[in-house]
Amino acid sequence: MRAGSLRYGPAILAGRLTRFAARLRKPGGGSAVPGLVVNRIAPGYLKRTLSGFPQGLIVVSGSSGKSTTTKMLVAILRAHGVDVFTNPSTANISQGLTSALLERADWRGRVPGDLAVLEMDEGHGALVMQGVDARIVALTNVMVDQIDRFHDSDMVVGMLRRIAERAHEAVVVNADDAALERLAAALPGSVAVHRYGVSDDVLASAPRGLGYTETARDRLDADGGLVVEAVDGRRAVLVDDEASVDVSLPARGIHYAVDAAAAYATAKAALGDRFGRATAAQALSEIPAVFGRGERTTVRGHEVEFVLVQNPASYQLNADGIEPGTEQILFAIGSDVRDPSYFWPTDASSLRRVAIVSGSKAHEAALMLAYDGVQIDRVEPDLARAIDDFLAAPGPEHGVKTIVFTADSMRRTRAHLGLTEA
């Protein structure tokens, strides 16, 4: 039975009134508050709704790559004619998930869609999935991430294990992540395990590896799963049962090719005989970047690329992925990074020059960049002023204006620029 009944009516009304009030106060803001209200009034609504989609629930979780993988997966499924409900990348914790459901729910709380595909934060997902069954769980990787929350990688693996144990049909894992391979080996035999990974050549082309806490020694072949055979800028070749598939990526970098492989393998597991390689490849090739994940957009007359760094591994991968010779970079670390020494293991020397360093941790960030040999033109802790001055400067002769930021600075940048879309 689809979720939704008269008993959820008051909670839905309260949530919508809260959403209306929050948006009056701050356009584009307060997205999680309505979900918090609904969860307080009707604590069973989220779990009941997630269990009510006719074709089930697919969960995507892991340390990094969740947002892009989810968006790619949704695009492939919709290209095959599946009516999919999904959540924005900014709504991957419990109250955010409820707020996303509230956006689409009718007055009784029922949400349209045949299949739900949800990105879930590792910690919140382990709690949300208690009592909720998933058809398929897709796991991206385990990285050193948010040390104030996830102080140990084994802790993250435990959380992902609790999510994976809710899958009753299949689990899709990154075979290059040794921790996920061990997790998959311990799953019951009744649950199918599907794998994806990169070739020896692709791994060798990554100067600092893939960024996982522990990288598996053995590589997949086409008989053992989906393989990223080659990556060249924004192009990648996937090998699926010895069939080669060429895809375009939303941004440069091996990590985006791995995300594409995760989405492709998960869609194939979900669709079975209905899956079409050409349809999947076309859907992947047409997908735009997720906000902050290599996205390019026009702001105040300039083309701007947004690059989100969330942990040392993603910082390294994304810094290495920025086009060499990019002349104008704004680098901002916000309050979400409580201790900037977290990022010291990375090497940002490839940036060469940064126009402005900003955010609440601007001086610490500037010191870190200076030790990497990066030339810094200016340190401006006031992010709004930094953004305005950065965009007011004439355009570069080479590359595009590029803003590299952590999550807190991303949210502040979006609000300042009026980029209120999810």
C-alpha cells in the first residue's frame, strides 16, 4: 500500500506552512526545517513513505561521489521510461529526505513515482534504514572524511554495512575499495553482488591513486563486473560483458568516470532485461554536472566553474582535475572544516596561483596553499566581498573563473549569488 493517510494530513500541513515561512524569510533557504517539523510530528512518515514505492527503493551511499552517482542513475532509469522519485544532493540526511518527500507529496503525504532513488549520508542512512527495506544498495567508496563525525574508517564501514544489510535484492560495490569488497563478502548469499572498478591502465594514470582508505590490489575484468577501461578528460570507455561503451562525463577526472560506472552497474541491476547499453550511454553523456561538482554556469556575465572539496581525497582529486594554467581561482574554506590541518596531506601545487583565498578559515587556507608553493594574490575572509571582487575582475585569457570551496562556503556562495535551485 502506498504511504499516505489522513493521519499524516496535519503533519504535511505543518511542514508546508514551515516551508512557506522559511522561504519568505530566506529565498532558497530553510530546506531541511520542514522535514524536521514533520519528523517530530509524525516520526513514522519517512520510513512508511520510503517503503511504499511500487518498484522499491534504491539507496546510494558512501564517502564521496554519492550526489553525482545518484543523478546519473536517475537519468539512466528515466531514459528507460521509469517514473523515479529522487532527492536533491543537499537533502541526504533524515530531515532533508523528509523535506524532499514533502515537496512532491499530496495533502495525505503520498508521493508519486514507481521507484525511489535516494542519496543517503552514511551516518543518517544507517539510522533511516532501520526498518526500511531497499531493493538495491549502491556503495561508492570509503575515504577519510569529516573527522569530527567519522573519526575512523572502520566506523564508516560499519554504517555502510547496516545500510547494505537492508538490501533484499542486490548490493552494488566499488571493487577497487578493499573495505567494500570485504563488506560484500560478508553479505548473505541470497543477495546478489554486482561490481564495478577501473582497469590497471586507468589506475596507473592516477598520479596519487583513487583516494580510498584502502585500495584493492586485484583489478576487475569484464567477466567480473563493469570496468572503466579508459579515461581521457571528459570522455570514458566502459567495458560491460566485453561490450565497449563510450560516454561523456559531466566534468574532468577519473572519479567522475567511476561515478558513471557505479550508476551504470546499478541501473543494469535494477532494470535487468530492460536495460539498454545505448540508452544508458546516451543518458550519461547528456547529464549536466551536479552543483559544485565541476559544474559550469554563467554568473554576472562570466562563465564560472564550481569545484566542491569535502575531504582530503576529493580535494586532491578535484585540484588535480582543474585545467592546467587556470588563471583565476577563488579558494574558500568555511566553518564546516573545524581544523584545516585536515587538508594538509593534500598537494595543491598544481593550482600554481590563487587570486583570492576566503572563508572563515581563509588565513589557515592561505598558509596551507603557500606551503604547496601556490602564489596567493589576496586573502579576504569576507566571502561575499571576495565573490563580488572576483567576479568583477576582467575575465581570464586562459580557462574560466573557478571557485573551489568546502560545503559551508558552497552554501554561502549559492545564497550570495541567488543560485537557489536544488
